Amino acid sequence: MSYFHKHVFFCTNQRADGEDCCNNHGARKMRDYAKDKVKELGISTNKNRIRINSAGCMDRCDEGPVMVVYPEGVWYTYVDKSDIDEIVEEHLKNGRVVERLKI
């Protein structure tokens, strides 16, 4: 069994010279928002073990910004905080994949 019940990686890569990348779409802000949200909901505790992390380039810039949830290996894209709220509530808290944001 994995140490974390859910382990979420946000691509927060910043490319040089203005090339398109996840961080150009506010990825670091959204990662921070997600971290705060799981704490606020009480689902990042030792019992639930949900962890939000940063990742370097995940090589899906054309679908970005992107995040992936393990152990399921479900990839998401998102636009704003309401998308993050939906992923946190539905997938991380209730175990239901958010099909409309899945890539």
C-alpha cells in the first residue's frame, strides 16, 4: 500500500523565453490553492494522507495546465479555482473522477 492515499502532482514548470508552459497559466497559484483547500476540508490529515506536490515538466504542455492524481494515474487540466474545487471535492474527497476535466 502506498504511503499516501492520494498523491497529486501539479506541473509548475516555467520555460524560458516565453514558451508555453503550465506556470504561464497560474499553476503555482492553483497548487497553493489546492493545498489550502485539502487542509481546510481536513482531508490532508495523517488518516487521509492526501498530498499535493509540485512537479517539473510533465511533457503535456499542449494540454496544460496539468495535474495528475496517483495511485489512479488520472490526468486533469483546469482553468480556475472552481475546477480545482471540483477535483478536490469529487476526486480527492469522494473518490469520483471528474470526467469533464480529465485528459
